[in-house]
Amino acid sequence: MKTAQTIYENGNHKWLALVRDPSRPGYLIDTNEYLVAVGDDAILLDPGGAEVFPAVFSALSAEFDPRQLGKLFASHQDPDIISSLSLWLEFNPAIKCHISWLWTSFVPHFGGNDETFVAIPDAGTDILVGGQRLQAVPAHYLHSSGNFNLYDPKAKILFSGDIGAALLPPEADGLFVEDFDRHIRHAEAFHRRWMGSDRAKRDWCSRVSAMDIDMLCPQHGAIYRGEDVKRFIDWFANLEVGVLKY
Amino acid sequence: MSALSLPAASRQNAGQELRRIVRINEEIKKVVTTAFKINLMAMNAIFLAKRAGQSALGFGVLSNELRRFAMDLQRQMETLRIATTDSVVVVTGLVKQTRVERIFQRTLAVSKGQGRRMVEACLRARNDRYSGDESGGVTALNRRLSQMISDTAQLVELGSVLARSAKIEAAYGGTFSTSLMQVSSDFEQTISDIQKSLDTLTKHQSQEFAG
């Protein structure tokens, strides 16, 4: 089962990473889910696919009262991101799912109705969680055409969705990046193939370089901390993407 | 069955039920095609009887009846097709609920404390919501489908009698007797094919649905 690990805590403001499920079947890609709790309000970032719902729910409820979960954030529309939506709605039919406007009529195929979705405009928006303002940061075409990161300016954490993702072998699946050069090898093929636009990549690198980030948290793989955040942005800026060679 | 187990065993067999409905639908399509063929054959038989004149009056009457039979059969098969479509909607809902149920059972197995209590409450609410509701819906649809297949079998039996009578009337067809005999034999063979399809339909329909 997944475990919930606290990656940030300051008073009633907390970030939990729900990670690493050793019992996960090999045919399902591993995913990281993050919970941002501020007081008695919380938002779950990229809640995951339906098949990993038991692991996510049990890890979350071990550390947090799931009745307080009223918001979901979906970086984009993929099944490993949000196909568990209908299951979360079983617990709280009033739950709100924040997602790019582009996907608000596609994702209801996974569940929900016109009351469920809060459309994020292309330029991004703020999402209020327990009085804390989180920022939906545009990351379009990286990889999805309607794609957002979520930045917490107080915690200085950027949830980066698929950006920064790495497909780690079991012997190197620590929660944090410890050796950047060794780690980034597991991220390279993923970024070359999945990130479709060099221009969008440069825009994103320029945007996030100006932000004060202590942790960059991807949806797959390990979390970048401290200097590794800048190392990653520089590495990504120089990577050739959107070119398939076969 | 515990309060938190599946509300109806039928959900476990929803996939099997869906496959059974697909088989029934394929058989219905065969009968519809054949009924259309009988309609055309009956129209040809009516023209042939007219050409044969006085000696084929009885054959002409039976040809008209066979055409009416073909149209009734087409209508009956359309009703059956709608009934199977309704079944697909209900059973697809069951398949979806089965998957959700399975995921919640897995969640229950790994949850503790408040989370576990929430899953239990959710499963109880689902049981109340769906208990008997969907499986009852499938049972009612199945009963309706069985009744329709039985009605169709009676209609086809009538068609079979008409085809046999047409064969007898063909013997009185004078110089047209051979042609009329050929046409009535074709009717008999085609209606026999429909009966075989209906037997298959009855077999698929009678396969016990665990719900």
C-alpha cells in the first residue's frame, strides 16, 4: 500500500505526499498524489486512477480525515490523473474538481456533472484552500494541451504534474532526488517523448525560473529539492523535446 | 451475505449477461434478415399466383397471408431488438457498478479508523441505493424478453402452417404446379431456418442468469 509522507508542515498548513505502493501491479504506472491541507480545508492534487484509489484513500485517511476533502486538482485529463473521480464523488458528491476549461466536457466521462467542475482559464487562476491562496500555473502542451501546475507560495512548493517525472527502477525509488545526474537518466526518455513543444517548454522554464521554489513535486518519480530544482529547470531548458526518432 | 458485500450476485455476472445479450442480438439480426427475405418471396409468390390464375386462387390467398406473417415477424423482431437494447443499458450499468463495488471492497480491506468507517458507510448507502433495484430490472427485462421470444415462436409456428398449406395448394396449381411447389418449399425451408434461430435464441435466453 502507499504511504503518506509529510513533506512540508507549518502550523496547520501541511503537504502530504502519497507515494510508493509495493503491491501495485506492474502494468499500472506508479503515481504520486499530494494533499495540501490548510486548517480543515484540503485539496488533493492529481487524485490518481480508479485502480489505485484503494491505496490512495487508505494512505490519505491514515493521516487526514477524508471527510474534510472538498477539492481536487487535476493537472490534465489523463486516466492516471483523474479516472478515480467518480469514487471520490461517492464519498462527497459536492466535491469540486479544478481542471483546465479544455477538459471540463471530457473528464465527466469519468464521473461528475456540471456542478463538479471548476474550469481554470488558460492564463491560470488562484485556488483558495483554507485561506491560503494556491496558484494554478500554466504548463500547456507539457504534455497535455490544457495543463496546469499548482504553486503554493507560502510552502514554496510547485506541483509540476508530468514535468520532472521519472520512471524509476525499484532500487532507485526514493521519495527525494539524492543524486541528480543519476536520477535524470530515468527522466530523459519520458521528457523527450511526452513533452510535445519546445516553445512551451522554454515558456515554462522562463516562468518557473522567476518563482521561489524549494520543492518541485512531479506526479511520477522523485521530488526535487533545493539546488536540484534549478538543475532540473536548466536541464529541461536544454533538452530537445517534441521530436520522435524511430 | 454481509451488509457490506455485493448487494446482488447478479453484479458479479454482469459481464457474462452482457455477452449473452450480444449473442441474442446477433440471432435477432439473422431472423430480421430472413423475415425480409420471406416478405420478398411472398410478393413473388403473389405475382406467380396471379399468373397461374383460377387454379392457384388458394395459393394466392396463402401467399398474402405469408406476406402479412413476414411483416408481423419484422415488427416483432424490432420489438425484440429494442428490448435487448434496453437490457444492454441496464447491464452496462451493472458492469460499471460491479467495478466500483470491487474497488470499494479493496479500499475497505486496506482502510483503518475514520477512513474505514467512511468506506463502510458508503457501501451501506450503495447497498440501500442499488439493492434489488438493478438486478430486479434485469430480471424484469429477461422475463419480458422470454415472453417475446415465446410469442415469436408461436407466430413462426403459424408461418410454418401457412407454408405447409401453400405446399398442398401448389399441388392444385395445374401447369404452374412445379413452380408453385418450388416456391412453397422455399417458404418451408426459410421458416425452418427461422425456427432454428429461435431455438438458439431460446437457448441463450434460458441460460441461467445468476441474479
